[in-house]
Amino acid sequence: MTIDKIPMMFQAQIKERCQLQYAGNSKVVEQWTEEWTSGVEPRDTQLESSNRLQKRSFKISWRFVTNGGQDDGIIRPVIGKYGLPYYPGSSMKGAFCQACTKEQLKTYKLNKDADHPSLLRFHGGYPINSDWKEGLIDLTHPQQNFQVGTDEGGHSAKVLVSLYQPEIEFCISAVYPNKPENIDWEEIWAIWKKALGQGIGCRVSAGYGQSNELFEEIEDEILYRTCLHGQGAAAKLLDGKKTPEFRPNIFRAGIRGHALRIFGGLNQSKAEIIVDELFGGIHGPEGAEVGWLRMSFYPESDEWQDTNLPEGSPDQHLAYDVAGQLVWTLAKSHYEIEKGNKIEVRELEERRKSALKKLIQKLTEFAMVLGGFGKSWRRADHQKFHPDYKKNRIGCHWEWLHAGDNPISDESQTIKDLGAEVSKFLAEVQEVAKEWMKLKDIPVIAPPSKPSESVTKPAQKSRPSSSSSSPSRLIRRPRPVPKNTQSQTSSGQLWREAWRSDNVEVWGRIGKNDRNSWVIPWLHDRRNAQQPKNQNHGQSRTPTSTVMSRGARPGDKPKPEQSIYKSDLTGQLNQIGRLWHRMYPLDSGKYLELITIFHQNCEVCENFLEWLKSQRSNPNSFQKLWPVE
């Protein structure tokens, strides 16, 4: 028999056979799923519900998978009888026990006592509709070092196989020595609903395996909740069609990344350990660990595609427009400490729980104030703020649905007062992070003052006069980055986006409406014929390769000559830039236009900051908000 006649499922996970996990070879995983689903047989006669056995079905809100562990390097479902994806009874029992109180564990004899076997049997779950066969090809894209640290490459998307919004029937039976009518099935199913509310299967902390219908079952575990509305470019799956999908795990990924930035600025050597303990990961003392925090997103509607785009728009079926409730819950209620040669298990104290609440709230607010979530979160949504831009979607835009959740007060309309609000908020974020580190006995350590030798130091030149009419310094175009010039985040090098006062600056101005962004035209080469002319503000305000061609006057708008398009400051394909841009909405209908610049060891960034400083005499221009001078 030739190799091409052997089903993919029975081929080895090696080169030239069946390497499912590689995103670049989507035909392999497409063939694998097609062969699998075409061979599934209908289930035979099923057990009927009775006093001793009951079945109930529940719909998973987004995606669901329990890793079969049978293929190296890829997560894919357990496959049971008839080829159906299967949620094992052992996994079901574990989730049920986690949702039980101590009294309930005792009542149902679930305490692993060999002399007293459990009174309940868990038969697992199967999808009951055939639509589980659709949308199986999923993806995961770890890129922590590329986004935050010092690694300039080495990241790629990986394939996984999961079920999209399946309806699953679960079965539980009881073995009672007394009369079966004494079984409290309502309590048993209430416990299982709580387990489903917490999430089942793997990747639960990223939003998998949860049911929106059972949100009320986890009310007592909620640390923080807020209601958000956002729009932007949807992710594309790794199937042959590149199917777009709104993925709720963008919230966890974004906030986890910001946690790494904040803690990386306070103690870089311990930051990954702290963040893994919070969100789950592999850098803990014992290797892989479950984090304290679990994320859920409850959308107002199952329809996520942006229906307000014009017919023929390149983003017509690729953009999301969603609103919903983002909820962070406690994923575990105990922790372990070493006592001599023993491990002691302790319940989470109220002070730690309180610190967790404040921490996840501030991290969520940090993400909302300075950026957003999902693809291209470092940029404001061009569709909203520059609608004549006709290329592929760039940026995203997120807003609070409840004014009380907004950490930036809008009572003052001056950039000075709003700047004070932003500065106060950013200081609070760092203080909350320090409080958590103190509870963990982790010191705040100042970063080494010596910059990495692999990064070009900024040229030490005098600051140009604002009245100068001649170029004084050039913004250089990006240079090729040698491979491995920057190592993994565990090295001694300073992280590119560590949140430190010597590494990052935040600047802001007030935009009078959603057509008044100054930065978006700067991000594009105005000589490109496909770029639109600026609306409502005359000539382009694009930063020049020179610092400034002339001085700014009160009420004037900067009119430099050239762009920073694809510079080291703004980045390009496979290169992370040093600039975040956000149009933060104010209650007045105006916008606080914010730019965040990570400038250390980047000559282009230092030059750009000098240019911004030269414009501060213009009251409409950007002003420095953080760190406070």
C-alpha cells in the first residue's frame, strides 16, 4: 500500500507524512479533517433517561476542545466510538468535583476513598448535531517575545482542531444503595451547570469550553466585569478559505501582554513567572501551571460581522463590530507554599483576592486607554477615523459602554487637565502591580542602565531650534535586522516594550471630532496615490525626515515635508514598530489622541520626540503626558 492511501489520522507526525501543526501546510489539516468527518458513523441506540440516569444538552458559546494527546505537537479532540469527538467521563468528573463544595463532595462520595466508591458515574459528552463538523480548523499564535520583548522573529501560527459552537449532550448516572427517587437530580445538574459556567476542556482561560447561558452560575467567582464595544479586523482561520472569525481570546492575549510590559518594567527577571502565575503558563517553579485568572466574553449577539460597511468594501466580510460583557473570574481558590519539606495548601486570603481584583481592573483599563484588542491594536481604526482609506483594514476601536467604567474623567476640556488624569492613571497601574509583587515577596528592581550593544544608540546631537528652516537630522529608514541579534525575553537585554519611565513616553492632544486625527496621515506615505487627502485640516501634517522645516505658531498646524512611513518608529511587515496610536473617546464627542513611543536605543524615536518637543508651543499640538517632567 502506498503512503497516499493511508488516512492522515494513521500517519506519523513527521516531515513528509502528516505534520498537522504547521500553519503553512493547510492542505494537510484540511485533508485530515475531511477524512475524519466523512468516516463518522451515526450513533446507535442511546440510553433513555430514568431515575438512575439522566442526560442534558448544553451549547458551547465559542469553541471547545479536550486534547486527545495522541498526536505530537497539536491539540485535537478526543475521538470516541463511531468517530465522534468525545468529552471523556474522567474529565467530566474532574470538572464536576471542582464545582462542588466540600459538603457536596462528601455527599456524593467524590473524595477518592477506595472503601467508599462514588455514588455518581460520569459518561462524558457527545455533540448531538452534525454541524460540529463545520469550522474545525482553529489556530493559536504565540508571539509574546516578538510583541513585547527582544526577539525580532521566530514566531508563527500553529494549527489546532476544535469544535465551533457545538451542542453537547452530557450523561450522568447514579448508583444509590437506597431508593433512586431520593437522588437530587436538580442539585446534581446545578453543580454541572456551575462547572460549565467555569469552562470545561482545555484552553479554558482563553475563553474555550464556556456557555454564555450559564453566566449566573459563576457570579460569586467574579473579580471584575465591564461592558465594551469594539470594531476592527477579524482574525482569519488556517483553512483553505481563510475564514474570518471574531475570537474572544483577544482580550486575554492583549491584557496578558500588557501585564508582561508592566511587570517587565518593575522586575524584568521575574516578570514571566509573575504573569504565568496570573494567566497560566510554563515558566513556574513546577513547570506548567493553571493561572489565577480566567476570562469570559458574553456578546450581546451571535452576529459579529460589521454590517455597516459599503457594498464592495474589501473588509465587508472580514471586519467585526461587537458589544458584550468582559468578565474575569477566579480560576482557583487555593495556592501552595513550601513549609520545610512539605507543601502546604492554603485558601486564597481576602487581601490577595482584593489585590487581584484591582490588578485585573487596571490592566484592562490600561489596554483600553492606550490601545485596544485584536489585530492591529497598536493603531486607531482607519475605517472610523480616516474612512476614505480604501486598502485592507488597519487598526481597531474600543469604547466603554458604561461611563462609570472609564478611568479618565472628562470633566475638563483642556489637554493639561486630561494629561494629569492620564498621568495619575498610569501611576495607579504601576502601584497596583507593585502591590501584587509585594504580596509575592518579589522586589522592584531598576533595570540596568547600560543599553544593549546589539541596538544602535541614538546619535547625540544638539536639539534643533524651533525657528530653524533647514534640515538638521535625518530619520533613517529601517535597516535589516541580523538574525538572533536579539535574544529571548529571559536574557539580560532590556525588553523593547518594558513599561519604564526611561523607555516610554506618552503624548496627547485633543481632537475635535473623529476626522481630526493628526497621526493617521503620518503613518502613510502621502506620495502614494492611493492614500486619501486629509479631511477638515487642509494640507498633510506628516512628520518629516527632518525634525521640522519651520517653527510652529499658536493655532498653526505642523506642515513637515516627508513621511515616517515604514520607519523603525512605525514598523513594517515582520518588524514591530515603537509607536502606539489611540483615539480615546471623550464624553463630549471629542477624542484624546494618544501616541505611546518606546524610544530607548532607537535613534528614529529620539528624533521624533525632539520634533514633538519643538511643537509644544502650538496649543493644538501634542503635549507630553507621561512621565511627568
